[in-house]
Amino acid sequence: MHYQQKLLSKQSQLVDQNFSNGIMLNALSALENLAIYSGYKGKTIFGYYSGYAHRNNEKELVNAVILQLEIFRASHSNYSLVYSDYDFPKNLTREEIIKYVKDWKKAVPKDLQVFYKEILNYLQGNSNYSGISDILDKKRKEFGPTTEEDLSRIARSAPYINTNMHKQYEQVKNSYDKTGSYDIRAHLNENPEDNIDMRDLNNYDQKLEEQNKHFKILEKKIESFFTNVVYTSSIKENDFNELKENVEIFQNCVIEMNLGEAEIMKKIKLYRTYKENIQKVLIGIVNSNIIDFLVDICDRMIIYYSKRNPNSIA
């Protein structure tokens, strides 16, 4: 192989190893967190890589373990297939990792030990198949389908993950271009707060969660107004002012929301129903200008939701 080709090949391997090692460390952190929840009293080694899961919620911790194991299995298998063997960080050997995993395994209930056995299989080179596919299927049924909130969280995370991957790629590439080498090292015995990228992602996610809560409250207020009008025909002058204000705020908020197609279509159908009922129940009870105003608001709400889904028809 030409010398330049060898350099590029080694650089590509280091990039791949860096990504895969990061995935492995996320999986180890998830397993460590589950062990700590179960009563493990040893020192926290992989806190730097802790993710979203709440430390006092077993379901979230197990979900995190399942997700990270599946991702690591695929990553380990692909890397080993391309490069013959799996390479570990400079400051963390396979044997050290195996010792940590075995210590955690002792601390968890028997029904959870299977996850620790599984990653031990991967670490020993057996990552070409999943040994716990039946358990994963069972847990998925137990936990239920992925929620819109989970999907929204993933969507929000994607830009940060992509940016972080690019940053890591540039870091490896630049170091290798300058020195002809790059040492991949794990962040051990550090806190989650030390991980600036994860901290920024969590702060960003919390901010959007607050925006989402505010949006849901706003949705409920507007829907409650129309439900009240349709079923009681009761309208107060102050209600109009509040409705106009809420709809204006809604128009700005809905642009930022990550809404699913099914949810959007449900809301469009709801406001079409409001519109039809208003035209039926308020005739002869209130001024026609009020009816026209409320119908216009329904049309506006339908348009606002429709803009979040180009396939819907206003």
C-alpha cells in the first residue's frame, strides 16, 4: 500500500475507533447508573458519559441500557469486521472494563444481570448477534411504544450529536495531520457536568421542554374556550380578548414545535368540528359578527397546524 494511503487508512481507523469507543463508554455509563440505582457502592468511573435517564427511575435506566447496548453491539461488530479486532482507549483496557462490569453485575437483581452478561459477550468478541433479543422484545412490550415525547427528544438531540461528531472528526484529523498519531483516551472519574457537550444538550433540551409545556397549556386554553362556547353558548367580552391574545402567541409558538403528523391531523379535525358546531349552535343567539370572528379563528388555527405538515389540507 502506498505510504499516503496507509496514513489515510490509519486516520480513518482512528476516527472510527473514536466514535465507537464513545458509544461503548455511553453503554458502560448506562450500566453503571443502573448498578448504582440497584445499590452499587463503588466509585463512579463513567459519570462523564451519563445521559438523559433519571437516576431514580428504573424504567428510564433500563431503557437507556437497552438502547446503548443495541447501538454498541452494532458498532462493535462493524468495527471488528473492518479492522479484525476491537481497539480500546489508551487509558482503559478490555480487562479493566470487564472487571468493572462484573462488579456492577453483582449489585443488580438477577433479572437485570442479563444486560451485564450481554456486554461481556461483546467485549469478548461476540457482538455479531444479540443474545437478549427475546428480553428486548419483552421489555419493549412492557414499556409500551415510543412516545411522541421520546421522538421529539431524539429530534432535538440530532443537531447536537451531528455537531459533536463533526467536532470529534476534526479533532482526530487535525491531530493526526500534525503529529501522525492520536491517542484516544476515555474521560474517567469525571462528573457529568464536566462534559460540556452533554451539559449544553441537556440545557437546550430543558429549555425546549419548558417551551413545550407552555405550548400545551396554550393549546388547552384555546380548546377549552371553543368547547365552552359549543356546549354552553356562553361568551364574555373578556374571553374574546384573551382568545385573541392566546391565538397570536400560539401562531409564534407552533412554528418551534416538533409535532407528529397524527397529532396535527387530529387538531385540524378538532377545529373543523368546532367551526361546524359554532355555525349551528350560535345562530340566533349571538351577533353574526361574533360567529364570523370565531369561525375565522378556527380557520386560522387550522392553517397554523397545517403549516406544520405540508401534506395536510387546510
